[in-house]
Amino acid sequence: MSGTGGTGDAGPAGVPEPEAAAGFPGEPDGFQRLWTPHRMVYIGGESRPAPGAEDTECPFCRAPEKPDEEGLIVARGDHAYVVLNLYPYNPGHLLVCPYRHVADYTDLTPEETVEIATMSQRAMRVVRAVSSPHGFNLGMNQGAVAGAGIAAHLHQHIVPRWGGDANFLPIVARTKALPQVHAQVQEALSREWSRQERETTGPC
């Protein structure tokens, strides 16, 4: 369970509180610690498919098989879909993924390439309308050595950014403080996506 250190002799996992830490190495720095041990599933790679795993073990192949709310799907196209990142850098961090289990960007079909690009544009507009970020990071990590957590199924990151969002937590504690739960973000973004789609296509 996540939490900040309070009073007492020891914090989570036996880590001593500042007032009881005299016998341990390290220097007090005045920061409280936000403990999020559940993130070790991601950091340790336990949620990633093994190399050479079947498509059925890939989370990006499984997500579209679920209802939108359960799979955190924001939008579906003919060749690609948009999903919330389960381990976001910031609130509203979206991933644009092809349905097809493909690793390399150069192996995409022309149709997949176009739809991923247009859905990335729409994703930016939707997030901008919902949460007014100051900017975005867009990117695709190709290969584990380039930082891809799940290299076997390519995905485009759409990361909203705000001034001051890079505080000490990600650097010191590998932790992000997020103001909304995934279900709320998914609902808000899906609603706005549908609204913008209706405006673009007009009434049937």
C-alpha cells in the first residue's frame, strides 16, 4: 500500500523514520517518502511478456479484446487503437497501437502508418481539450535498448506536459503523483474523443 512516512520507529519494509535513523547510513534531506511498491511489478519487468512469447501474452494484443472501460481503451480505429498507459508519466499519457502484433515501424502497412499518425493528432487535440497541457512529448521507442518496455508490439507515446511536472519524485523515488484514477481519465478522454469525432464527421 502506498503512503508517506509518519511517526514511529520504522516505515514501510522496515525503513527507519528520520528520528530513528541515527544508526543507519545516509544523510537526512527533509523530504517525505511516498512508498509505491506496486510499481515494482513494472520496474522489475514482471508485467512484460517474455522474449519470443506468443501474441496472446502481449498486453497490447489483449487490451482490444476487452470492453473499453476494462481495457482502458479511449478510441478504436480500423487498424489501430488508443489506450491509456497503465504506468503513465503524466495524467492522460496515451499509447497509439496497431492491432497487429508488429515490432518495427518499418514493417507497418501504409494503412497502419496513416491511422497511427492521424490518431496521434486526435489524441493531442483530445488531451488538450480535457486538461490543457502546456506541451507534449511524442515518441516511439524502437527496441529494448532504446527504452521500449514491450518491444515486441510497437506503440506511440503521447505524453502531456505541464510546467513544473518534473519534480523530485520521479528522479529520487521513481514515482509519479497522479491526481486521477485511470477510470476517470479514460471516461473523460473517451467522451471528448467521441465529441470531436462527431464534430468532424457530422450527423449520420
